[in-house]
Amino acid sequence: IKRRLEVRMKEADNLLVLASEDSDIDNPLLNWEIETAIHVYHLPVIVAYVDAPALSNSTIQMVHNWLPKPLQALIKSNTIRVAHLGWNMRRLLEACNKYSRSKDIYPAFSRYIY
């Protein structure tokens, strides 16, 4: 399965992470996929919070623990740039079209609310 995921990551323009209260934040395969997408393929990261229709600086702090642990650590250390958005399909499609490895467009900083 990792080989198939890597083929897709090579062709991808961004990494979309769907986060919710039910996220399996310790899943080894998910954590490998996130780390590989970020460190090997340098994909822009977009996080959509399924159970949060709108985000603010305070709500970002409350839903941060819904993220897989490697992503939490990278955001906390401010070593990657991530677009965070509440669950809104129009905004999600906009973010996926905007942030792109092929266009070299990344979110502004690690806690950027889109």
C-alpha cells in the first residue's frame, strides 16, 4: 500500500488532511503518509476540520488535538506551513486549487486560517 500511496504523492499537488474528534491520531500508516508527503514530496498541507464549520485562533487551539501527532508536532514547532479551514466545501475546493506544489504556492504560516 505504501508504494501505491507514494505513486499518488508524486503526482499530487497538495496533501488534504480531514480532521475530526474521531481521527485516529496514532495510526502508523497515516502518520507515515503525512511525514512522507511533507518531508519527501514537499506537498502543501490543507487541514479541513470536519466537525468545525468555522475557525478562529481560539477554535484552532481547541481542535489541534484532532490532528495526527506528527502534524501536531510540526505545527507546534512552526516548521511547516498549513492552511486550516472549517468544513465548507466551497472553501475546501478553493484551498485545494490555490495551494499547489506545481505552482509553488504554500500557506503563509503553520496556523494559517483559510
